[in-house]
Amino acid sequence: MAISFTQHTLGKIEDLIETIGYKVRYEKGNFKTGTCILENNKIVVINRFADLEHKITALTELVLHLELNELSLSSKQQQFVQLLKQIYSEPKEQHKEVF
């Protein structure tokens, strides 16, 4: 199985993150992508100038490290999370072949 670096994939990951209660923001500046809680708001900040591959990779890594209540996700989102877990549990050398 594979995942492609497309705008559609980015949208699916953004929807997943928003479903679990985080807001995705694209900002400019010199910073590292990550999550934060600002005045009780869960926010994921992504550098707007990062390329599509970096955005998808960063968001995927965040999804895999956040606490997910998979019961609150739709069945398609649950399948997507399982696909991400499967792909990212493979050794790094295989990632390049998968993508």
C-alpha cells in the first residue's frame, strides 16, 4: 500500500486532525512545525512555505503521536489512520520506495 504526496492527501490529513479537535494553521516564519495549546485551543502550525511533501510528512508524524480516540473517527478515517500507521512503521529505507 502507498500514500501519495498530493493536495488530496493533505486535505484528508487536515480533516483528520480537525476531527480530533485541532485547528491547522499555515503561517510564515522561521520555525519548526508542531502542535501547541494556546488559550485552551489546540493548534497545529505548519510553515506555509514548506513543500507539499514536508507538509504531509509533518502532519502525518503529528497524527501518529497524538492521542486518537478512533471511535470518534469515521470508518474511512479509521482506515486512513491504519494505513498511515502501517506505512510509517516500516523501516525508513522502504518509505522512498512506497512513495
